[in-house]
Amino acid sequence: MMTSRKNTFSLSLGISAIARVLILGLLAFVIFGPITNMLLWAVAEVWYYPHKLPLEWGFSFWERVFRPQGNAMESLITSVAIAVLTVIVSMAVAIPAGYALARGRLPWRNIILLLFLLPQAFPAVAVHMNIARIFYGLGLTGTVGGVVLVHALQGLVFAVWIATAAFSAVDPELESAARSVGASRVRAFFDITLPLALPGVLASAIFVFLISMDEFTGTYFVGAPDVVTVPMLLFTSSMEGNYQIASISSLILLVPSVLFMLVIEKFLKADVLAKVGT
């Protein structure tokens, strides 16, 4: 009887281990499969169905992307510049709004927070089409300023919500203590509250930067054809069936995002981010 139970227990453990391996393998395929395919296309010279791997390997498409006529570097510079400007605009709104929503006794506070979610509640194409019509009347279509504003509209969702959570996590008694010894409200904010909330503010800046770098729909309706970003270049290559250039453009788009996160990694530790929203 004991031997039978041990065999049954061992069998159940074996089945459980196999199930875990299969689940992990499936997750790895879902996550890394598309990335691996993109990397293969980036160095593929000739590749067509039914072959599982490229027939010819090389870097000739890299030369085509980075030649002056390829517009890759110009598009990358444009994307980074727009992303940085979007972060500046979003933070200029998110910091005072987040502080007011966290500290002020505002009526309809929850409704105000929900209003920032409205752009995400409707289909992006419909929203950006109507924004493009409004911007056309204001002379903002085909301009970097117009693209920055439409990117900021998307980024404010994360910027305001995270900034509000960051300021809410700062003990208001610290600010009251600073004011009790003679500091003005403005000085208490810049000397006490803002430095303590800075990790959360930086986290919101990261999200805004990455959203702007990846934004395509708003750029297409508001900026095309005068403002060309890396996502626009990637879309054009994909529609033309040039998967090599599309994959290389995707890798180019990945570089500034990774570098940006590495630069501020020392400011954003896991234990610090865990306090945001508590």
C-alpha cells in the first residue's frame, strides 16, 4: 500500500513538473518568439516560405537603413526630440496636477482623475482623427508641436496618475513641520515634498517617454507626411513588405528606450517604486 502511494505521489509530481515546463516553454515562446524572429529578419538577406531559417545572411540592409537616403538617423533624432519635449510638457502639467489632487481638498477628485482616462476609453483612430481636424484649423498639423501635444495627451494618463500616487505617498506632516519653522509653502514643496516624490515623478516620466517613442497613430494623423518618426518608418517598411528594414527599425527604436532606462536605473530601485501609490 505504501509503495503504491509513493508511486502515485511521484507520478503526480512528475506530471506537475512537466506541466510547469510546458507552461514556461509556452510563455517563453510567446515572449521571445517574436523578438527572435525580428532578430533573424534583421540579418536575413534571403528568406522565404517554407524555409525555417534565412537562406542567406548579411548586413546589406543595415547599410541601406543607415545611408543618408534611408532617413533612419533623422527619424531617430526626431523621435527622441519629440519624446523629450512630450515629457517636459506632460511633467509641467502632471506635477502641479498631481500635487493638487494629492494634497488639495478638491471636489470631484475621483472624477477629475477619471477624466484623464477618457482619451484611452475611445478607439485611438477616432480620437486622433478628430484631434487632427481641430489641429488643422489651428495650423498644428504637420508640425512637431502638434505631434508633441497629441503624444502628451496620451502620456498625461500615466503622468498624472503616477504623480498623484507619488505625492500621496509623502507624509504631509513633513511639509507641515517645514512650514512650522518658517518655510513658505513653495519652499516646503521644493525642499521636502518634491524630492521625496521624485522617484514616482521619474517613473511617470519613463512611461511618458516610452509611450511617445512608440506612438504611431497620433503621429500619423497629426504629423504625416512632414514629421517622420521611427514608428512611421517602421510602418512604411512593413506595408511595403520589407521585413528586414522593418526589423532593423524596431531594433533602432529599442535602443534609446533601453539607454534611457539604464541612465535613471540608479534612481528607480524596486523598493522605492514599491512605495508609489501606498
